Amino acid sequence: MAVDPPYARTDDVGLVIAIARYNADAFAEAFRRHSGAVFALSHRMLWERALAEELVQEIFLRLWEQPDRFDQARGSLRSFLLMDAHARCVDRIRSDTRRREREERTARATVVAEYDLDLEAYDLDIAEQVQEAMATLSDAERRAIELAYFGGHTYREVARILEEPEGTIKSRIRTGLVRLRTQLLDRGIDGSWIVS
């Protein structure tokens, strides 16, 4: 013959009164009866098992520490625990959302704060020197390179735009890039990024 665990036949009010007297058996019975429902709700709202398990512990710890919060006139112990779990889940979701927003703002602020003025000055200097080197090319070479590399056109499209044979365009671009690399190397700039 199976023996019921202590407090197995006790109603919600009796359980909560015993919990208020720090009766561990009553607390264990409340946990046995209601933790599954609290976990299911928490898991459905939070989508993470570990968070849901943590929330179940939080809900039952609150019951242990503040059993007087339960009011039988407002519903059953299960309803009370589920409402508490729902409120805690909503708080957690809101908190996580605010944390993510703060982290995104911090990340954006960090990017702005880490803006390197020296690097920007260096980039502007390089850009200026590339423009000066481009100015030393013939008009035909410069126009073909600008359309192909800065305009994003293919050799065939450049040939059509300039109304020149494709072979001529390829030759102008290749010759212009070699001259451009030489100009940049003479200025002390690494020209290895120029594909010829």
C-alpha cells in the first residue's frame, strides 16, 4: 500500500499556512503540484530552458519567503503562481530588450568614440595623392580607369560608353594602372593594391 507524501491531501490554504511556518514538506508538496505548470508557462514565454528553470526557482523562492502574498480570495495557488511567473517573464523580456538596446547604443557610441582622426587624415592624404597621380595619366587612360574602377563598369561596358574597341580599352587601362602604380611608389605609397 502506497503512502501519500506529507501534505498530499492538504488544500492550497493549508499548504501556504504551513509554508509560512517554514515547513519544508509543505513547500515540497506545493513545488510537486505546481512547478510543472510554472515551468511550462515560463519556457513558452522565454524560449530558453535554463531561463525557465531559473524563473521557477525564483517563483518558488518568493513563495517560501513571502507566502502572505497569496490571497485565496483571488484564486487558487496555481493561478497565483502562474500570474507571478507571467509577470516575472514579462519583466525579464523587457529587461533583456532594454539591455540589448543599451548594448547597441554603447556599441554605436564606441564606434564614434574610437574614430581615429589620425587615420582619417592619413586616408585623406592618400586619396589626395591618388587624385594627383590620376591627373598625370592621359585623358583616355584616366577616363577608362575611372569608368572601370570607380564607375564599376566592365571592360565591354567601358568600350561601349567610350565608343572604342574593347582591346584598346583593356590596353589603356593596363598602361594607365602601371603608370599609376609607378606614380604612387614614387610618392612613397604602396601600390600593391592596384591590380593591373
